[in-house]
Amino acid sequence: GENVEQHPSTLSVQEGDSAVIKCTYSDSASNYFPWYKQELGKGPQLIIDIRSNVGEKKDQRIAVTLNKTAKHFSLHITETQPEDSAVYFCAASMTSGGSNYKLTFGKGTLLTVNP
Amino acid sequence: NAGVTQTPKFRILKIGQSMTLQCTQDMNHNYMYWYRQDPGMGLKLIYYSVGAGITDKGEVPNGYNVSRSTTEDFPLRLELAAPSQTSVYFCASSSVGTDTIYFGEGSWLTVV
């Protein structure tokens, strides 16, 4: 089955700096790569995702890049703010015909943005 | 705007007791899931369902049972609770044709 490795496990940055979280996956058949943000005491919430036919996707201060050859994908947060502090999870799955299930998650990265 | 609703939020169980975690969604999603999250670990899939009457095992199904009698509800049953089942449980749902999975707020379960 799929295996997703996520690094680093903790990341501390100063407000305004950039943060990068990296993930690798093992199953070359995976074609969908979402990123979730989990605030304390809450459920994970999708913040951005990318499909295997795209190399990069941006949404305001957040971007995700995908290298299919190396089986790497990364989350980039620019101009970090204290409210970006949370646990971030990457995940991978193979979607087929619009059906997506069996997401495999990384272990998470605790991001702390210091004012 | 309820989305995915889980109950209870917190529960303490004694070893050997049984209980059911309730989950309901009001988005008419076909797919529903149960994940568990242990400290410092990612979420692991326990069971999932692709529609009413259809369920299947995920990565860590042992010690759990599920049923899906309606589109809206997907309860998770713990039989003979064990300390290893101490965890945070998340119910989630998604729709056919979209990839976004929506999570509930979580249920914190402690088995002592």
C-alpha cells in the first residue's frame, strides 16, 4: 500500500518568513495530493490540493509543488502569520472516475509562527 | 451549515465496555469514513462506506464495526474496549465526482 513520509515534524518560523513542508510518497499510481490544516481541538480542513497532471498550484500565500518523477510534493506558505500556527498534514491517494477514498496521511508537521 | 457532526465529543470507557460513536452528515455525500488519530501520528483509516448498505475495512479495522443504513449516518461501534483504542476519532465524508473530504470535529475517547 501507499506510504507517505512527511518532514519536518516540527517547524518554527518568525512572522513574515516562509515555511516549507515536504512529503514523499511510495505508490506511483497515486494521483491526488491534498494538504490539511488542523487547529487545536478541531478536525482537519483542506487548504489546497494538487493532481498529478499539474506541477504547481497557488492560492494566495499558499502553494503546492509536485515532482512525480521523484515522488515528492511540498507545501509552501509565504508571509507567515500567527494564525498559520497549526498541524499540517499531507496525504496521497489514487482517485478513479471521480471516486476518492483511502487517503494515506503523513504524520503531520507542527508549525509555530512566532510574532 | 452543520456538515459532519460527531457525538459524543469526549468519552471515558472502562476496559471491556462497548460504545457507539455517532456520525451524521447533511451534505448528501455518498462516501463516509472513520479515521483514528494517535498522538504524533497521521490519521489512519478504520472503515469506509461508498453508500448505504456498503462498508469496507480500512487500514486498522480490528476491534471496530460499522453499519450504513442511511446515506446520512455512519456509526462506529467499539466492542470490548481496550486501552489501545484510546485515540481521537474523526468521521468524514465526500461526494462522488469531487476529491474534497470533509471532517467532523473529532471524538476524544479514553479507555481506562
